[in-house]
Amino acid sequence: MSNIDLSEEEIIKKISTWSLVDIVHKPDGYDRKTLPEATSDNMLIYMEKINELVAEVNNLKRINSGLTDAFKNRKL
């Protein structure tokens, strides 16, 4: 696979705990974990991210089907 440089607008950013609106701190042994809380605001962020990923997958499938059709119609 080749490395392709993407612009900032083209990169799908990762979700971290700090990206979310509502977080809670839970004890974890002698330490504490920061976790997302199951709120409607956090679910909206997840849904938006899932929809962004679905749009990209659909775009890749569309590109792939075009390439597949081109190879099928190619004369050897």
C-alpha cells in the first residue's frame, strides 16, 4: 500500500474521552479511569462519527465498483 498525504479536512479524527461532552471518573484499583457517560449528548457525537465513517465507506465502495467494472470490461 502506498502512503498518501491527506489534508486536515480529509482526515477522520479519532474520538477520545476528552472529545466527549459528559465524562465520569471511576475508581480502578488505586487509580481512576476517565470514561464517557451514556448521555444523549455523547450518543449524538458517536452517531455523527459513525455517519462520517459510513459516508467514507460508501465512497470507497463506489470507487471500488468503478474499478471492478473497468477491469471486467478490459480486453486482454
